[in-house]
Amino acid sequence: MAKRKWTVAEVRTLGTVTDVETAASVLGIGRTTAYRLARSASFPVPVLRVGHRYVVAVENLLKAIGADSGADPAV
């Protein structure tokens, strides 16, 4: 299965926070690896634990993919 290519504009439409699976997809990380990294505090961006969920601030995700440059490349 091919990995989805995210654009900066698509990431911005996610809102304020997103789930760890979506964040992992944006970063090109698989689901199982994403949860393992989140549990070990090794995910590439800060992850918050809210109850039984892991969430990622979209602002941090945008920084991680280099969205500060103003360009809108496919990620």
C-alpha cells in the first residue's frame, strides 16, 4: 500500500490537534511504530496523553514538516 502524501494545506485543515495515527501518517510513520514511539516519549513531535488517547498539536506537526518556509510542498 502506498503512503499518502500530505500537503501543508491539508495538514492545516486538521484543526488544533490531531490523533497520533494521523500525525504519523503525515510524518510517514506506520501505526504500530507511532504508538510505540508515543509510549516511549520518542515520537518526533510532542505527544499529549488525554485519557486513553494520544494527541499531537498540529502547530508542532507543521514545524516538523518545515511548513514555516511558506511553501506548500507535498510532504
